[in-house]
Amino acid sequence: MPDVRTLLTATRGRGRFDWTDWFTYGYLLLGIVLMLAPVLWLVLSSFKTAAALNEFPPRLLPYGPKSVTVAGRSDPDSDRPAFR
């Protein structure tokens, strides 16, 4: 029984790649991309906010967080209750 390496490196030409070999590997690569693209989209969407999920056109990655300073507040954590 042939091993996996022999099976994956088999060519139609005499020891070199034929056009059918290139076509076959391209077709298999396209299939892998089409199957894994939705999984990648789900993983990247898990980092987005609910508003970012509903916007159109969709972005691949979310924007970075923004820091906002509110006028009249010196310490934003001053009115937050302390949990002990």
C-alpha cells in the first residue's frame, strides 16, 4: 500500500508536473479556501460589537477601541461602586 507522500507527489508527467497536475492542485486549493472562509469569517466576527455586525458593507476586522474624554469629569471611575 503506497504511503501518503507518494500519493500526494504523484504526477502524470514523467517525473515532472503536467498541466493537469497544476489544475488539480489549484482546484483542491480553491475547495479548501471555499470551505474554510466561513469559519474564518465567524472567528473574526466574534470580536465585533453588535452594531459592527449589522453594518453594511461589512468589514473583515473591527476597528480598534477609542478613548473618549467627557468634559467635567476628572476621573471616569469615581462614581463606579467598589466591589469588595
